[in-house]
Amino acid sequence: MKVTIDEKSGYCFGVEFAIQMAEEEMEDSGSLYCLGDIVHNSMEVDRLYKKGLRVIDREEMKDLRDCKVLIRAHGEPPETYRLAIENNIELIDASCPVVLKLQNRVKGAYDRAKQINGQVVIYGKPGHAEVIGLTGQTQDDATIVSCIEDLEAVDFSRPVVLFSQTTKSTKGFYSLKAEIEKRINEANGESAHLEMFDANDSICRQVSNREPQMEKFSQANDVIVFVSGKKSSNGKALYNVCLSFNPRSYFVENETEVDPSWFNPEDKVGISGATSTPMWLMEQVKQHIEQLPVEA
């Protein structure tokens, strides 16, 4: 049995940068608060906890004074920055540059949409940290949709500006875009979407470019073991790509969830992961699989 790690999987730039900032700060101070899980991977969160990283939520931040708090790659809404000023909190801002640029685009689009009775629609996961940051740019006045059914909340007689959470599926975004165009035309006349609809593909290319790589990797191996935290939206999306091209694809958080019955002695096994999956964890899973007693 041959086991190979997909070298193009693992941390994206934004996550890697945030973890590096956290570790450098903890080397100096010994501890650091982080607003939410720094990455959607419990194994990595546990590793950083041992180094001094303490995860807090927004309610807990309200009670903090005169300290440092890390903002993770997902970004934060404007009220987080206002609270930091009020409580004399120094922010270590590790917001991903791609997310920050998107926040500015959403704010500008919202301001313009208000002038023409328009609305901002965000394709994303409700409650996701990045989506909270994006809707914050609209004073929480954006409509969040995660599937076609959610479009019932959109008023298609009004102009629509569509954005996407950076880690969502490209296929899902364009499916949603086509449905919105159709419904605007039905409500306002043929080709009305040309004037009333502005669709912005704001999916991070570091994420979307992994989909074709996952297609090739899935087909090049007999078995795929996809390593990701269960909270990771990107992980779920990429795993589904694997599964669609290789039915022998399995989702695990760590090596303890690997089942020896998945493998045959002659199998080529591929290990891949989300943009929130550390390489050390994939290496750990690889070593575990290589030591399994696989029966013919």
C-alpha cells in the first residue's frame, strides 16, 4: 500500500499568516487572547492552547480591558474595532487581505445599493465568522443565502448585488447566480437582470483553484482520506469534490477515525486536507495508515 499526501493541500496564506502572528506574539508575551477559533481544526487549536492561545467569544471580549486580542483570518465586523477602542484593547489584526478587500467591496456596494432601493445578498454559511464580518459592513442588513431555497428571502422586484464568502464552492455560486438571474427576469421582464443584478465572484482563488487539483488527485488514487475539522466550510466543499470523483473517499478529523477496513494491500492511498488543515496533522494520519495491519 502506497500512501501519498497532496502537496497542494493544507493551509492557505491567510490561515498560515494568522498562526504565524499568534506564535510570534506568544513568544514575546507567553499568552494571547484570540477572538474565536484561530482555525477550524480542533487539533491545531489544542496545539496552540498549549502555547498560550486562549479563545474567547464576543461576549467575553466585552469584559476585557488593557490587553491584546488576535483577530483571525476570517475578519471582524466594525463593532469589534469600536469595542477595542472603548476597552483599550490592542488588536493583533491577522485578517486575511483577501477578506479585508472583500469587506471594503461589500461596504461600497451596500452604500450604493441603498441609493437605488437595492439589496446585498451574500452566499455563505449563516453564523460563519467571515459572514458575520461581511454582513457587519451592511449594518447587518444583508440577506445570507446558503442554498437555492434561501432565495425566498430575496425581493426580486428590487436590484440585487451578490457576493460570496471566500471559501464557498464555485459551482454553488454560479448555480445560485443563474437562479437569481432567472427570478429577476420572471419578476421584471426578459433581460431585466442586466440592469438589476450585479454578481461578484468573490471566492478566493487559493480555495477555488484547489477544486480541479482535488479532481485529479481523487482520480489518481484508489482511496482518499480527507483530513479536516468538522467546522470547516472549505473542508466540506473540498471533501464533496473528492467524493464526487472517488466513492472511496473518507472524511476524518484525525488518525483515530481511520478505519482499516477502508484499505486493500495494493491500494494507492491519497491524503488531502482543507485550507485549515495543518501539514503536521496530515503527516500524522499518513504514518498511522502506513502502520495499519491491512488484510488481503
